[in-house]
Amino acid sequence: MPFGGRLHLLVEGQTEEAVARNVIEPYLGMAGWHVTTSILATKRPAAGGKFRGGVTSWEKFEKEVRLLLASGFDVLTTLVDYYAFPESAPGMRDRPNGDAYARVSHVERALDAHFHDHRFIPHLVLHEMEAWVLAGAEHLDDLTDDPGIARDLRSIVAQAGGAELVNDGPATAPSKRILTRMPDYLKTLHGPLVIEETGLDTLRSRCPHLDEWLTAIESRLPTA
């Protein structure tokens, strides 16, 4: 196993935290990384403590990233949704026309240039983590008595050209598609279960942007 590096995942909320701890940490750990995780702090009350979860503003996201970069990790990366990412963030207002992969990559490159720290790998989930659930929709059959749910969601993915290309419209984002067909879907319960059951190797083969992110992480692992 390669010499381990210290990698920190800044995640958006409880769903992302569950996936990070149960799926991504063990996966990267097998490659040699020592992985830690924290949820984005969205408010720090004067009395102490903090509320956690959600990218409510660019300023708060930027502050959290800078605080973590000062902590001495070998690599800092993010697990937050591209869907509803703050419009004031670098790269959001001048996104190019074109497919979703070009647009999200443009924003990630702008974030990389803004922080200008070789340890930082910005990553926005295209379009939200429920895309990974759509990519493994067959495993919803294990969580419901209606096998038609998984069949219908696979059809949506096929029509879009891939799970990551299911769009970011307020009524048509991946989570909205799932809820329309499965009203009792719980993001923090069903999502992590499906993603864990599907596994990252399968998800990488079905989600090019996810694969690109993990490849970038793997390329940073110290070898001596």
C-alpha cells in the first residue's frame, strides 16, 4: 500500500456525510489515504456551537475552505452539489453554453484558480448526489415493493444520456425525479443505502464526473 496522505472531505450535509463515511472513506482508505470528514458549517452562533449543512452562501463556503486549508491537510476536497451552488461563486456567472460536463468543469477550474492552493481539489457533484442514486436505481428494488420505480428511473437516466445529465431544474433535478416516483424517499436513509450497495467502482463506470474526481485524488497520493 502507498504511503498514506491526509485527505479531508468538506461535505454539504448529512446525506453527503453518510456517503463519505460509509463509502468514500473506506474506498480511499484502501488506496492509502487517511480520510477525515466535516459538514459545512453554515452559522456560528455567538453563544458557541454551530448549525451544519447546506451551501447557503459563497462567503460561508469560502471561509470554511480557507479555515481547512490552514489546518495542514495534504489534500482538501469537497462533496457539495452543483445544483443550487451560489451564483456569486467564481465561475458561476460566466459558465459557457454547452453540456453539463463543460459547465461544471468551468466552475471547478474557477474555484481552483480562486483559492490557488495545490492541495485543494474542488468538486461539485453533477447535479446532486441523487444522480448517484439514479445511477444505481436497480437497488431501489431492495427498498420498495414496487419494482416499477427502478424501471422508471432507469428510463429517465437513459433518456438523459446518463445519470449525471439528469438536469438541475427545480422540478426535474435528480431528487425531484425520485420523489415524484417514490414519495417516501428519504435522502439521508435511502440515498446512502443505494450508493453503498451500488459501490464506487460501478458508479465510476456510470458517472464520468465522479470518476474524474476520484482519479484526481488518486493522482495526489504520496508514493514514498
